[in-house]
Amino acid sequence: MAQRRAPTLEEVAELAGVSRATVSRVVNGSSRVSPEAQAAVNAAIAQLGYVPNRAARSLVTRRTDTLVLIVHERPDTVFSDPFFASVLRGVNQALSPTDLQLVLLQAQGEAQRDRALRYVGNGHVDGVLLISLHGDDIMPTAISAAGVPLVMAGRLLTGGPLDYVDADNVGGARDAVRYLIAAGRRRLATVAGPGDMSVGVDRLRGYREAVREAGDQASAGRVAVGDFTEESGRRATTQLLADHPDLDAVFAASDLMALGALRALREAGRRVPEDVAVVGFDDAALAAYADPPLTTIRQPVELMGQEMVRLLLARIADPYADPTEVVLPTELVVRASA
């Protein structure tokens, strides 16, 4: 059977009774078309089943209709941490009503980072969503210098005028610790996140603010650092128990690290929450199914993904607007672990 030939721009123009240029303007979203002509062109497109040529369209609009999500993290972390899947769901939800397509890139290590920067700098995308940045990495500066719109998940540790979306990490951590103190816990410790990430720095800050607010300087020093994985939470909690065997509460800066803390406490023969209370951060789906179910701080991760897309589309539309910072509220979710 012969393959049916795709309709052309000229055939749409002939059926609609307008010029080829008018059809092109309608297809490319120009406002310089009368409502009558636009209606005629849209009707002809629907009747013929015309599909615009994306490559030709990009030559006119200088747009690729493509966004890239760059995840600056190890592959095992990306595929095991539910945070990334939730962000991606939010991004996809925000993009579903649009004609934009999404490319996912990992940028762990110098080679992958340089490859991602070449891809972005060579004009393959209209904008960048950047997740899980560590330290003073050059990616945000390099992407901005290339003139490519950028929105980050989380603020830059080094500051800088960039659009970003974040959760209230300081306030959420503070709420978790205040809850533990109100429940009568007096010998607290924390499994903090990496010190080269704003989320790790901010949740540790919230923890320390809350214990010092309660006049507990000793607990401010009971800190072990993990990397947001379950195993790092187990190791850090084991170390905390060795250094401070009388501790009665652990605030973990992520749910995965809190699961590791639960495992370490079981291995040490400590009951949760009778001997040691545990609070996490994220309210990932697995938190409700932990043993015992995990008290945690809920952050609206899918909404973060949606807001990142909203900011990026606004930045693409107006490259010279002032930077926008969106900080979303968190919420304490009480379950059986504390």
C-alpha cells in the first residue's frame, strides 16, 4: 500500500484562502493575523491533518521547543532517591499541555558535565532545568554565560542572580526539631546532608537554630554527615550512637537517611520511638511504609517541578526580567517513629 503523502503548507493556504505567509504566521503563533484568517487556517489544518515541520519552524522562531533537565548526581542516587522521580513527575505535568519536549541529561563528573554544557551551548534547547548542584560547580555560570535561560532546584550556595525554586528547608528542619523537643526529647542528634549543597546547609541550620532556641548547645554539636542515601544514614547513625550512646532523638535530613537511621537503631538494639525518636525530611512514598512509619517533613516536590517549568517559560518569554526566587512551604507529618 502506498504511503499517504503529508499535506503541505501551500495546500493549507489554498484550502484556507490565504497566503502561505499567513499560514506560517498562524503556525508559529504570531499575533499579526486577523481572527477570521486564523480560524480559516486552523480549520484547514484540522481538515487536512497538517503537522508543522519542527525543523523548519525552528528556523523561523529560533526556538527548538525543547527543554533539558540536567541532574548533577550519581546514577545510583538518581534512580534510588524518590525525590528525583517526584520532580520529574511535576515537570512532565507542567509540560503536558504544551508542545515542548523534555531531554534528560546526567552530569556526574567532568566529562559528562562538559558534554552537557556543549549540548546546551550548541543551541539544542530553549532552556535548562538544573537539579542537585554541588558546591561551586561552573554549570550555572556557564549556562547563563551562553545566554540560555536557566532555573535551578535550590539556591546557589555562592549566591548569584538566578531563578530558583526551593522548599523551606530551614523552617522545615526547625519544625521537626521543635516537635521532638516538645515531645520531651533532650539529647538530640542529626544526620545532616552534604555541606556542599544548599539543602544540606539549610536543614542543618534549621536543626541548630531549633536546639539553640531551646537552650541546648550540646545537641547543636551532635552532627554526622550523610549523602542522602540510606546507607549513609545507617553509617552516620551508627557513628552517632558510638559517640553519644545516650541520645534519644535523631533528625535525618532526608527520608532515605532516616530509613538508614532506623536500621542502625535496630542493629544497636534501640527501640523506636521508645528509646530513640526519628524524624526524616521529604515525605517520600516509602515513609508511610517504614517500620515504624516515619514521622517526617513533607515538601511539595512535584509542585517544585511544576514551578520550575513555570519560571523557565517565563524566563524564556522575558530574558531580561529580574530573577525570581520561589520558596515553597513544608509541613510536619506525624507518624509512629516520633
